[in-house]
Amino acid sequence: MIGPEPPGRTVDAGGVSYHVITLGNTGPPTVFLHGGGPGCTAWTDFGAVAPLFAADRTCHLVDLLQYGKSEKCTIRGPMWDFHARTISDLQKALGVARADFVCNSWGGSIALNLAAKYPGRVRSLVVTGSMPIFRGPLAPLPEGGRRGRRARDAYFGNEGPTRAKMHALMAALEWYDADAIPDETVTRRYEQSIDPGEMSLAARSDSPRGDWQDLTTELGLIRCPVLFAWGMYDDFLTPDYPLMLASMIEHGQVYVMDKTSHHLQEERPQHFHSVVAGFLNQSDRPGVTDAT
């Protein structure tokens, strides 16, 4: 369960506007990047767990471009490159040279590319449910890696978004126990999904989200520690997928959480915090030190 959304601020990052909520004012800077489902924001994805981290960290909860209160700009060219560049610019605007990152799904792919292209920006990285490459270790990905895009098209298609469709999407793809989905979260997600800017992007026939990128090469460039924290029953990518990703990264590791699906940080926030905080608080950090 999450409380009321705290006030945030608009931050210019190299010509695009991000909405950022900051919690806590002591301890290591930690950036939270949310997933790409309809109506997702930093607060809907991390509102249940970020206050736990804010007890001893400075937490920046970022609405990604095209989501929440951030700018609904058109993204051109390789999508993950665009996002990595603007997140790097956002860190500069926030005065955060280097940060830990905690990311879900869409946000995780952004942060992995950031760690590869701007290595000085990322101290360590936690990724849940992301799909940075287009193949599985043993077989093709479910629905050719298009399950999320098809679910999004179905949600915005036909009669358009409804609260019932939002609950059905979350129950089918994001939560292990559909009965545990908070009504308030469904309502928040639904109301955000019908924001005129998000509806306009969904209705466009071109590709306003940018060109898809496979990050196979980039994974081999990452030198910071990466924890792939995965739901045992993730409906997009089963636990063999993050094991493959971890083997492609110099300091990659995997934690699989029982009785969770795609949004484990919401489903079991206390458990998620205990695992992730332990990883982030390790003192022996390999990797670069200067922001680039």
C-alpha cells in the first residue's frame, strides 16, 4: 500500500523536462527508474518501498519521459541511447555525479545502457524484470519479446482504457497474487493512463518511443556491480533470463524472490528492501570513480 504522492519538482535535463520526487536528505544518492506499463510512474512503482530506502539514503524518484508528470516528448533514434543521455543530463542538473540505481523493467534497460555508455554515473545497479536483449538462453522469448507491447496495445485499443482493463493487465502480467493488488494503485495507474499526453502518444501511428535497441554489446562493457532481482513467476521473463544476463556482466549476480511476478518491489516491499539494501550497502565496490 502506498500513501499520498509527495510533492515533486520539474528539472530541465538537456532540453527535456523530468519530474522528480526526492525523499530523504542524507546518505548515498539513489535513483529509482520505473517500468513501462500503462500509467506507471515513479510513485506507483516505488511508493511502497522508497520510504524504506529514504531512512538512510537520498532517493530521487524519476518519472521517465512520456510518463507521469515528465515531458511527453517524441523520442527519435535508438531509444535506450536517448534515455541514457537524458538521465545523465538529469544527474548533472540534480548535482548527482554518481548514484546507485534501483530500476524496474523499462527503467532497468535504461540504467544498463547508462552504466555502459556513462560508466562514471553508476555506482551500482539493481534491475528487476528488464529485457535488454531480444533472445533467451534456451528458447525464444515469450511472444517474441513483444508481450509488453501487445498488452499495451490491447489496453489502449478498442474501447480504450478502463479501470477494469487496468486491473486485468496488472493481474495477468505484473502481480503474483491478483487479490493482493491495492485498489488505490489500480486507480492511480488508470487515472495516469488517461492523461491526455499519454493517450496522444498511444494513438500515434508512428513510433514516438524511439527505435528498439538490443544491448548485448553494452552488457559486456558494464563494470559496476549489478543485481538482477527477479520474481520467480515473472510473466515476461523467467529466471533463466536474468541468469544469462548476469553471466554477460563482469560483476553480475541474481536473486530470485518467491511468490512474486514482475513488480516484486510492490508485492513484497519489506523483503525487497532487505535484499537490495544489503547489496547496495556493500563497501567493496569495483569500478570507475569519475563521472563521464
